[in-house]
Amino acid sequence: MTTVAVLSDIHGVRPALEAVLAEPDVVAADRVVLTGDIVSGPRPAQVMERLLGLGDRAVWVRGNADREVVETVDGKHSQHAETVWAARSLSDKHVDVLRRLPHPLTLPVGGFGEVMFCHGSPRDDDEVVLVDTRVSRWREALADVPDDVRTLVCGHTHMPFQRLVAGRLVVNPGSVGMPYGRAGAHWALLDGRAPGGVVQLRVSSYDIPAAVEEVAGCGMPGAREWAEEFLTAANSDVDALTAFGPRDGRAAHG
């Protein structure tokens, strides 16, 4: 396995997913790794079926929203409308798939060696770590990662980046369905055919006004407002970093 397309935070946005899956480099990839938050959004069942249709090419990793959908099915209260919608829309088969998702997951990728895929961080699917998170917090989050894992791919914060942390390469592909900072369907390609491996952060364009209209008619409460906010990337990267920043513990360190 030398080429891996990484799709994160699809959030049930079918048009965005279709745009990425149509990319030649995704079609040709050895594996498509899904790093969580797959269905919590307008078209959960359709997105599940599309991804299940990829068969063994798709490798699934649990996100916090996937876990919360299962918890909602099991009777726990959720304050997120898209989570409740997904819980009501999915079949028992879909929920069973989500229930069994691993977190984190490590795979060998030619050119990179062992690569760990997670959602928030390896230790917590809901942990926030950002491009500007202090190194000491990153070290805490990665403390239990084996030494032979030199590349980590995460999701959760919907903003693409790659950076070095104490000699490890950390990659976030951004969000397919709910991008912050720039519209489009964001994803990443790990290409191990080049010596040492190359990471490419990609963004696929699609007809966003048409997608807004599709989402608006899906039946999810507040669907139009949701689509107009998230599909158009109304939240800038600065807005998102400001909102998420306190969750990485930076306030306690000045």
C-alpha cells in the first residue's frame, strides 16, 4: 500500500463526498481512510451506503460524532440537531458499522512506514489539537504513540495543516463537508511512491449553491441555515482557531 486518500469530517454532505470520490487520485488510491465524523449531517444513510460500496478499499476510524450518534441511538440525549437527525435516519446495519469502528488505527504505508490515523488525537476522539497548539500539549497527546510511528493523521477541527512535532509529521486533511476558512471539499493524499513519502493537502470544488439547495430539502431541522453556514465556509479559519483555541489548554499557560 503506497497511496492513501484521507477523508475526514464528511458530516453527511453527499455532494462534497461525491466530488472527492470522483478525483482521479482517489479513484486510483490503494486505500481510502475515513478519519471520523462521517454521518452526523444532512444525508447520513446515503453517505454510509456510498462508502460501504467502496468495500475493502475503505478503512474506517471512529470520530466523536460517530460515537455520539451511536450513543443517541442507545438513548443518550444529544444537543446537536445533526446528530439526532443521523441517529433517526440510519438503519440498524449502519449503526452497527459505526458501533464497531476503531480509534485510533495504525496502517503501514510504503514510504511512510507505520502511520497512525485518529480523529481528535490518539488518546481521545474529541481532543482539540491545532496547528498552533504548543509542543508540550502535542507531546502529551502523542505520549502513548509507538516510537516507530513517525506520521500521524488526525481530523476533528476541520482545518487542513501539516506540521512537525518532536520529529513526527502530523497531518490534518481538513473537512470534506464542513470546512472552516475556505469552501470546497478538503482531503489529503499520502503518496509513498516518492522517497520518504509526500503529503498533499487537496481541495475539490463542487457546485455549492446546488448542494445548499439539496441539503435544504433533506428534512433535517434547520437544514438550510446549516448548509449556508457550513458548505460556504462562513466561519473563517481565524474564527475557528479563536473558538477552538481554549480547548487545547492554552489559557492555562498564558
